[in-house]
Amino acid sequence: MSVLADTCGWIEWLADGPLTDHYGPSLDYLAGLLVPTCLQFELYNWAKRGRGEPVALQAIAFTDRLGRLAPSPWPLV
């Protein structure tokens, strides 16, 4: 089984927001966690805007380690 959490879920989980308990179980299922590249793009932009580029790059590296990368079928231009 594969699990796909949206960007809002990742943001809640990384920021330890009020919905962390709701999204946490999905992100804890590491064996089937899919991480689309478009999600990484959105997450990078969110983290860079709020915390700066070093933290944004760490967030992307974190998603790479946790899940299986799923390339987007369209270019991000």
C-alpha cells in the first residue's frame, strides 16, 4: 500500500502544528510513503519563505530520506 500526504500534512508535521496527530500516522508509514517532486517544490518554497534556504534544503533532504520519490508527470516551470 502506498501513502501520499499533501503539502499541508507535511507542513503540519514538520512545524508540529495543531493537526500533527492527524497527519502523523500517514507520514509514519515509511514503507509506502510517496513523495512527489511537486510536493518537494511546494514544501521548499514554504520553508524558504518562513525560515530561509538552509532550512528549506534540510526539509527537502528529510523528505528524500523518509519516502520514495515520485517524479511529477509535468515540468515545474
